[in-house]
Amino acid sequence: MNVNANRIRRSSGRMLLAGMLAVIPGMRRRNSGSIVHMSSDDGRAPGAGAGAYSASKMALAAATESLSYEVRPDGVQLPVRSEERRVGK
């Protein structure tokens, strides 16, 4: 992993989770809301030198999915969408 691994983990994980946790209480009170995470297919199909980035994408997807089970009964949706990697483009 390169030297930016810590920076990648902070920006891809902690900051996004902190943002979600800040707005979910209001969504729960309203019994409605959605947070859509746009991710990357690199989590499922990492390339050379992209280990930290790929791991951060998978960790965020797993944390979001887990949290979605907790907030779904309150009307809050947390889907994760990822762009498919297109070979040759």
C-alpha cells in the first residue's frame, strides 16, 4: 500500500459515516429519508496499487448495509450504488 492509505481511509470511511450519523436522527424523526452512496466497482475488482482504495470502498459498503438494517424500520433507506468498470475504456 502506498503512503496515502491513511488519507484514503479517513476520506472514504470516517468522514462519510460521520455525515450519515449526523443526518439520520432527523430522518428517523420524520420517518423518511434516503442517503445514496456512490461507490466504485474497484471494491469488488481491485487493480494493482489500489488496495487501500478498494478496501475503503468495501468497508464503506459493508458499514452502510449494516446500518441500513437498523434504520429501515424507521423509513430511512441507505442504498449503495457502484459504477461498473468497463474494460478498454
